Amino acid sequence: MAENTAVYPGTFDPMTLGHFDLITRASKLYDRLIVAVAAASTKNGALFDAQHRIAMIREDVALAGLANVSVEILDTLLVDFCRSHGVRTVIRGVRVYSDFEYEFQMALTNRRMAPEIETLFMMPSENLAYVTASTVREIARYGGDTSPFVTPAVQKHLVQLKATC
């Protein structure tokens, strides 16, 4: 039987507990999950470069013992990444209707380019649905406590970043 692999792409700047919730849950649905970290962040006020984001996610994945999860750079079109890795399922997180509207457009665009690749929408656990990376970035910028919103590895890096500013 062929390995069932999915990809969970994103900027993850920084990875939140909501992101990690989806990683953990998706890792139970697939033989292998690839977390594909966007090489460049299009978000205003990015905190970390891609290599730093990858390192933080790998640290959390290792701490959680998610042996079937790998973390890689995404520096091409998502559909090309999927094809080159033999992936037929893209995992996307949706918290609110506005997320779905954007993700729906992206899923249809990807389907047009690669009809063999399906998009699966997953909701975070209800207690994490309000957490966004942009909110975490804002809290971090003003020196607030980000620990309720991010994993311990990410929190450690946010504290280090704060110390250097």
C-alpha cells in the first residue's frame, strides 16, 4: 500500500498553538505529514526568517514525538511542491468565515492547476480558534506575554528575540 502523505503549508510566523493543534491532529490522519514553511513571509512585520521558523517547528515536533511529521521549506508553487513530494492532500486551517473565503479561493486555484490534489479544511480546537499569528506578533512587539498562544519552543525564541531588541 502506498504511503498516504499530506502537506500543511503556511508562513507560521510564528507557529501558534492553533497551528500545532492542526499538525498534531493531521499527523494522526496520515502516514506522513509535511509541514511546508513558506520561504518568504508576505505578512507585515515578520518576526522570523524561514530557517528560524523551520527550526522552531522541528523542535516542537520532536518534543511532541511526532515521528511521522517532517518540516521543509516551501519555495515554489504549492502544487509543484505537492507533485514533487507525491502529495495528493493539502491541509488548510480555517478559524472563521473570512479564513474560509480566502482558503476557498486558493483551493479552487490549486484545483485548476492540479486537479489531482485535494484540499482538506480543518478547524482548530474551539479553545484555540481565536489565536492568530498576527495577534501573537502584535503582542510580542509590545512586550506582552505570548506564552498562552504559542508552544514552549516558540515562546523561548520569542523571549530571545525580545532580549535582543
